[in-house]
Amino acid sequence: MPESLLAVLDALPYLLEGSFITLVVVLGAMGFGFCLAVPLAVAQVYGPRWLRPLVALYVWFFRGIPLLVFLFLFYFGLCTALDINLSAFTVAVVVLGLISAAYQSQIFRGAIMSLPEGQLKAARALGMSDAKAILFIILPQALRLSIPGWSNEYSIILKDSAVTYALGVAEIMARTHFVATRTYQHMPLYAAAGAIFLVLTWLGIRGLRYLEEKVRIPGYSHHEF
Amino acid sequence: MEEPILKVEGIKKRYGKKEILRGTSLSIRRGELKILIGPSGAGKSTLLQCINFLVRPDAGRVWLEGKEIHHAQGRELHHYRQQVGMIFQDFNLFDHLTALRNVEIALVKVRRMSRNEAHDRAMAELERVGLGDHVQKYPAQLSGGQKQRVSIARALAMDPKVMLLDEPTSALDPELIGEVLAVIRDLGELGMTMLMATHQIAFAQALANEIVFMEDGLIVEAGPPEKIFGCAENERTREFCSKVMELYTDNR
Amino acid sequence: MEEWLYIQNEAAPALFRGFWVSVQLIIPSATLGLLLGILVGILRVFGNRAVSAAANLYVTLFRGIPLIVQLFVWYFGLPYWNIYLTPFTAAILGFSLCSAAYHSEYIRGALLSIKRGQMLAAHSLGFTRTQTIFSVILPQAMRRALPGCGNEIIYLIKYSSLAYMITCIELTGEGKILASDSFKFTEVFLLVGACYLVMTTLATLLLQALEARLRLPGFEHRSF
Ligand SMILES: Nc1ncnc2c1ncn2[C@@H]1O[C@H](COP(=O)(O)OP(=O)(O)O)[C@@H](O)[C@H]1O
Ligand SMILES: [Mg+2]
């Protein structure tokens, strides 16, 4: 067997362990981002007038600066300045989550705004408070419409998670590079890492498509927004 | 004379420079079916939506059973809206819920009924509008007439004291109009108080207690159907009525 | 006061140097990426089966694999085959190839959205296929693809920071060095972040202006 293949096979279990960490980072970040993004989107669409520009400001800030800069800023800067001791892993999840919240909020906002105005009116006409109407009528529909956007966001965060290697998070990229510098089998190992990412992307997109199908409203045609 | 169940006075609404409602007043007594007619753009929808504050009037007062509604306050507003049913021209069923859940949801979330109680009530209302067999369908799987009947069931389940109906049949294909009008007629016979905007002249003629003709944000004339359709005082009323009647007879 | 002196005497010159390197990375990469993206987009839509399959494979790979892995391939991987690139060249190569894959997606969508009648009309006037593509279809498609491609350029500005990971010392790299020397991580990275915000905001405004200038009456953008 060629040496390169052996190196890859040898490293494979180690890299797959890394995939697990990658997935935890990605899912953690998406979950955290989701929890932030929903209120952000609702605030931007239905919130008081003074709040809307603040959400826009948040989005502008977190979409305008590179992930790597945020990682350094939080890990080396803010954590030290504020004297909080967070692991690289935690910082990675938080930073990816804060950035993802900016993007996800815009996905949800688009979805909310694409719903017909009558949905909110009908809910109000039944005596629902705006909070109830948003919670029980608007969000269930908007979140369904957001799944394709989510799928996109997943593949972006998955790839971005490789950047957390810069903080030493032991995900796929870090492990690949570590093995590569010791075995000098750079090319085959990077190819393997690339393949793992392709598989993870594919799996995630399949999973979300399955979810989309699963929660699809019968007869309802999703219009684009 | 009996006190009106719903009374509105001096409702004004403007969008930008354009005055849509110019101080409209009307009142409905218990069990009455009052029909609002007028050309498109007259302000009928705006008036109906102002009555339950889906559109905020710039001025005007509203009383339900003699009690004035101060619409600025949340809880009172939500309570008031529960007592005023609203039927929209384009149904506005909740697209992500089955017919049954559409009727149940406000019972559970707003009136805090138990799921079981809400289920039974919703089933009863859906059967009443003739949809007992379609309760598990989603809005996109129902015909227009069926959708509008679900929306009527949804409003009825809240035990409204008054119903506001905004052209409930205008979005329907001609062959589906009858089934919805039949439901509304039955409601009237059971004594439901209703204020309805419509162009269904024959229906209005046969069943309305009073016809209100509106134009340019003002009530031009009101009276029993025989008077409005037969010998209206106002020139514009006569013009409008003859035009709609012509259209209606053409359709037959 | 001390802070100010630090910024004036040490931070500003270093960050400016880094900023300049970043610009030198971004502009050629954006240009090359866009041109290559247009080419790939055209090949995917109008190429024969083998060509479009190859182009599709390229796009799948370069969109699916993290940019940082790609950069490592060009910089640390190629020496495996005895090809040595400078960090700067490797960065530009990596950015352009990755960016082109994304651009080609928008361009492909836009090309497909142009009505068939346009092609027929051009043929009926005696245009060749290539002439039709370049003088009739592409000018329309580019307008539709512009918002997406513009977004991609904004992404590129941010991803240019990854050049630091293959030892090409640009804005982020200069920031890292400065901060490690002075331990003023928060201040330095806020400054670095501000520089990127200026770049991304400026680029957004420029692209909006460009979109407005190229807008044709009645030729609305439809999402596709
Ligand atoms: N949200 C709104 N913004 C601006 N103008 C409106 C709005 N809603 C209604 N209008 C205007 O108010 C007028 C009356 O509308 P409407 O009440 O729907 O009339 P009708 O139901 O009698 O046809 C129309 O000219 C319409 O254009
Ligand atoms: Mg109307």
C-alpha cells in the first residue's frame, strides 16, 4: 500500500474524532445563534421604533468583521480584559454563534416579512396579544420557510468552524495539520479533510431537507422570498 | 328602544393626506343584520377594521353593550376583540394549521380552554358549518368556500357578540358563494348580530334589516332594503344600486 | 495619552502596512475570481456535457471544502509535489479559485433566468453563439447576478484575513503581531475590526451605487 494511503488510514480515527468536535461546535453555534436570532428578527420587524436600528447595527457589526478577528478579539482580548476564563472551544461556539445570529436573524426577518399581513390580523381579531400571535402564528410559519436558508447557513458555519483551528480547538483542521506536519503527507491528509467536510456538508443538507419535508404543510407552496 | 349592542361614533382615519373615513357613525342592535354597501374604495374594509382596532382610528369612540372601549390598553383590547368576530375577504386561515387547529388555537391560547374542551367545541363549530369531514385538512387543501366556512367556525367558537364580515364571498368562485351565504343566513336566523360588507344584493335584499350605503368615507344613506333599493333619497345611492343590480342580474 | 501615543507611533503604521497588503490581496483576487467565475458560469450553462460536468465538479469541491483547507493545500500541500508558492501567491490563488466557484453559482442562476427569446432573437439577427452569449445574454445576466456577486466580494474581504494562517502578514497578521508584543489585544483587534468594517461598508456602498447605475428600467431583480 502506498505510504500516503497508509498515513491517511492511520490518521482517520483521529480525524473522525475531530469531526465530532467540529459538529459539536457547529451545532452549538447554530443553536446559540438561533436563540439570539429569533428575538433579533422579531425585534427588527415588530419591535419599537428605537430598537430596530439597534438590531441593524448588530447585524452590520457582526457581518462586517472577519471571524478570525472576532476569535482573536474574544479569546485573547475580551476574555483577558474582563478576566473570564473561557476555553477555546467555548469562545469558538460563542463567536460563531454571535456571527451566525446576525445572518440567521436576516433569514428569519425575510421569512417573517414574506408572510401575508392577514395572518397577524386574523390572530389579533381573535383576541390574541401580539406576543401570542407571533409565537403561535407567525414564528411556526416563518421558521418553516427558513429551513432552506438554514441549510445554507449550516454549510457556511461548518466551513467557518475550521478557522477555530487558529485558537487550537481540536477540530478536523487542527488535527489534520498536526498529523501532516509530523508525517509530511500534507496533500493526502488535506484531501482527506476536504472529503470529510464534503460528507458533513452533504449529511447536514440532507438532514435539513428531511426536516423540511417532515414539517411541510400539505398543499402549501413555499414561495421564495 | 333597546340599547345598541355595538355603537361607533365619529370614526376618522387618514392615510397620509388622504382621508379614508370622515367621521363615520353607526350602531347595531342585538340580532340585527346590517349590510354595508358602496363602491370599492369607499372605506368599508377600513371601517370594519377600525371597529375592532385592527386599524387604529385617528378619532372616534366605540361602545360594546354600552361600555366604551378604550383601545389603547392591551388586555381590554384583547378581551374586546374576542367578543367581536371578524371574517376577512381572503379568509386569513392560519396556513400552518389544520382546519380543526385553526378553530382550536384561540380557544386554547386565548380563552385558556383545555385541549379536550377546545377540540369538542371546534368539532361542533366545524360540523355546524358543514365541514365535519374536512377537519384534518390544511387550508391549502380546502376550496375557497370551505376556507371561508372554517374561518366562520373559527370566529363562532369564540362566542362573539357581534360579527363583522368583510365581503366574505368576494374572493370566491361564483359556484362557491352559495354555500357561504347559506351559513351566514343560518347564523342570522339563530339571532347572530352581524355587520357585513357585501355586493350580494339579492342576499341583502332578502335578509338585511338595514342597508347602509357608504361612499368616500361617509355614510350617504341608510334604511331598510326596500327603501334603499326601491326609492333611495340620494342620487348617488340610486346610481350605485342600479349599477350593482344590473351586474347581479347579468350574473344569473 | 499613553494609549494615544501607542496608537500613533506603533499601531497605526503597522496596521496601515497590513491594510495595504490586504488591499493588494483583495483587489486581484476579486478581479480574477469574478472573471473566472463568469467563465465557469458560462461553461456550466452553455458548455457541452463533459465541460459542464467538469465545471460542476470544480464548483462542488471549491464551495464544499473550507477555504482554510484550500489555502493549506496551496501553501503547505503543493510542496508535496515540489511546487513552492510564496504565501502571498498562495493566498491570491486560493481566494480567486474559491471565490470563482461562488461567483459562478450566481452567474449560472442569472444566465438561466434570461428568457429564451433573447437567444432566439440574437440568432435570428445572425449572431453566432459566442457573440450572443457575450453581447446579449451576459450583459443582462450580470445585472441579475450583481447582488450575489457583490455579496461574494464582501465575503472575500473578510476571508482575506485567513491569509494570516498561511503566514502572509496582512491586516490581521500585523494586528496579531502588534497585540502579542504589547498585550493590548482588545484595543488592537478592535482597531483591526474597525478597518475591516470600513472596507466591507465601503464595498457595500460602492456595489449599491454600481447596481443603481446599471439598473435598467423594467428589468427588475427577481430572486432565483
Ligand atoms: N394601509 C393603507 N395605506 C394606504 N391607503 C389605504 C390603506 N388601506 C386602505 N387604503 C385606502 O383606503 C381607501 C378605502 O379602502 P377600503 O377600506 O379597503 O375600501 P373598500 O373596502 O370600501 O373597498 C382606498 O382608497 C385604499 O386605497
Ligand atoms: Mg374592502
